[in-house]
Amino acid sequence: MSDTAAGGQGSGTEGFAPPGDGYAPPGYAPPGYAPPRYAQQDAVPPGYASPTQDMVPVQPTFPTSFSAAPQYFGPQPPQLYPGGYYGPPMLRPQTSGMAVAGMVTGICSMLLFWAPLLAPVLAIMGLVFSGMGISQSSRQGWTGTGMAIAGLVCSAITAVIWVLLVIFVVALFV
């Protein structure tokens, strides 16, 4: 690299012309410029045939029928699933709504165990919903067994607390 007066060493402006030196914007020819003259287009180079000489146009051929699977010779493997090479669609397992309801009511019964009428009702509902959720989520294509078990445990804890509380109160006043 050389030292330049404008930019110091290696300014990157070496070899570039300043604006206004005859360069025109793109799409316009600079003043005094004539377009180049090209050779005549219908001249054929030596050794080549002219385009009209012995040329027969070739028509492209297209298959008359299309099939989903490529055709192979010999024995074919059995087709396991109808509809080509793809298997059945992947179905996402459904979460049991009863399991979710059992878990929610079980957690609410534990949080509201101090409410005199609400906690026992929520505990009983949680036991019922969780039992139904376990039954439903054990079927194929369903999930939610863990949520149902969590609801069952929470509801059972609340129910046991309330049964012990009722026994204690009855024993106290009798």
C-alpha cells in the first residue's frame, strides 16, 4: 500500500476516479460514446450447419399416466398403509378433562380446608372427578393419569382432615 495525501496509508481510494469525469449514471451513455458494432447475426461460423439445414424439431414426450409410487421390476414389497409410503397420521393424545377437574378441585379443597361447607364438598367432588379421570386416562389415546392421582391425593388428605375434625368435635360435645 502506498501513502496518499488524501487518506494516509491504505485509505482504499486508490484507483477510483472522482465524480464528474465523464461517467454517466446507469442507463445513459456518456457524451461522445457510440454503442459498439456487433457482427451480423445471421452469419454462421465455419464448421457449423446453418439453422435451417437438416434440422427436425423434436417433440417432447410426456407420460400418459402418472402413479404415486415409482415402478420397479421384480417382486413388490407389500404396501403396509393405504395412500403411499406414509404411515397413519400421528394423533396427539388427549388429556382427560376429568383428571384436570379432579386435580383442580383437590388443590382447591386443600387450600380452602378451613371453609366449613366448601372444603368437604370440594374434597368429595375431587375424589369423584379424580377417580373418573384415572379411569378415562387409562384408555388408549388419553393422558392425565398423573393429574388425576394428584387430585385424588389432595382430595383424600382434605377428606381425612375433615373426618378427623368431625370425630373430634362430636367426641368433644357428647
